[in-house]
Amino acid sequence: MLKITKAEFITSAASKEQFIKTEKPIIAVCGKSNVGKSSFINMLANRKKLAKVSKEPGRTRLVNYFDFGEFVLADLPGYGFARVSKEEKLKWAKLLDTFFAEKNAAHVFALCDIRHEPSADDRQMLEYLYYHIIPFTVIATKADKLSKAAAARSIVNIAAVYKCGVDNIIATSSETRQGLDKTLERIQSVITVD
């Protein structure tokens, strides 16, 4: 199984010109504001503060790149955050659009909160990935907040909403590290495809 021994912040990009080009596969992490993207990245890195965790949603406004040794992880701005201006939301949407249009991502981890039905923004993101034929895995975060039975029911519901198989959803918890091995297996399959 893949072992992550290195994880370092590389740079932030605010525009297409700043997107990094690399021979390594790029795995993008996207999700609604406050879904737990930074916590998920820190769990993968086995570090508490690689990605800055904020109590306030909408903190990631750029594409943040991290070197994970065998692959590069791109943390995308969170979407669906109400307390930013329309202009700022449009800027983020354009940045995401440009990022995916550039065929930058070998795979996308689409994060959603296991406790809630996927929002309209979540569904729109998945429709975008389907439309552009971008391979993805759904990461259902905060699984420690539900019982095993409730989490299983929630995964079935998320799969129905997203029109994907339950095996394409990994329940994770940055608190208990649940789902880490499955996520690493998925990354391994992404980076060894060539």
C-alpha cells in the first residue's frame, strides 16, 4: 500500500498562469466550504497543520498545491459559501472552471458531509465532473459523527443522489482516521495507471 512520507506546501495559484505543470499526477480536492478539506488533507499527510484548518468557511480562495512525493495534491477553493460577495463567488467559479479546463487533475476527491444530503452546489459539482468525464471518488467526511448504521444509510443515499456506486464513496473521519487506508488504496490506483 502507498505510504506517504513527504507532504509539503508548494505554492498557491490565483490564475491559469500560476497553475503548476508537473510530471506527477495531480489529485484535486474539492468540496463545499467547511466540509473538512483541510482536515482531510492533514489526515492524508499525517500532519496537523499542513493545510490550514479554519473555523470560518470560505478561507481557501486560491488553488493550493502540496507535494505528496508520488503525486501532487491541489486543494481547490470551497464553493457554496454564502458570506462572500457575488464577484468573489464568480472569481472562484471561474478559477475552478479554468483549473478543470486545463485538464490538470488526474482524479478528483469530491468531499461531502456524510451527515447531510448533498446540496445543490455539491450536485452541480458532480454533474460538472460527469460532463467533463473527470474521474472522481466521493469522500464522505465527518463519519465519526454518525453511528455505523446511520453512516451506511447515508452512503446509500449519497450514492443515489450522485448516481454512482456505493463503492465509489469512502467514509472518512479526520478525528479517527477512518477511511484513510481506503483513500490511500484509491490514490495508489490513480497514480499507477499509465
